[in-house]
Amino acid sequence: MEEAGSFVCHKGKGCQTCNNTGYKGRVALYEVMFVDEDVKELILEGASAADIKKKAVVNGMKTLRMSGLTKLREGVTTIEEILRTTFG
């Protein structure tokens, strides 16, 4: 999260078309976990979801929040929307 200070956050002005949000349409935030051998082994061992996620991130998975931060850098969404949708 150190990179958060290195980019500009955008906030749309809004209009009637976008219902005063500043954004029109929808953009998905998503995370995709590939089940590689490390993750497969953890699943077979009955590891916790948190441990499986940690290993997947170490192996290159982008979390939902990481996906949101990418969209924030691109000016596609706001920090408020990222926090609202990825809280927890």
C-alpha cells in the first residue's frame, strides 16, 4: 500500500446521465485464483481459506482490492467505491 501516495485519485463531477456519480456504466473488480501445485497441496491438506489465499498471492494472484487499486490508477473508479466493495 506504500504506492498509494504515488498516484492521483480521480473523482468524477457527475451529470444527469451518470446519476451524478461521475462514472457511466459498470466495471468489474475481480480476483482469479489459479490452482497451482502449491495451492492444490494446501487444499488437500485442509488448510484455511486465509492460508490458501496467502499462498495464491505469493504465487501472483491479484486480490479484489488489488484489482480495485489498478482501476483507481486508471481513473475508472474511486477509493470510496473500492473500500465499499472490498471491505473486510
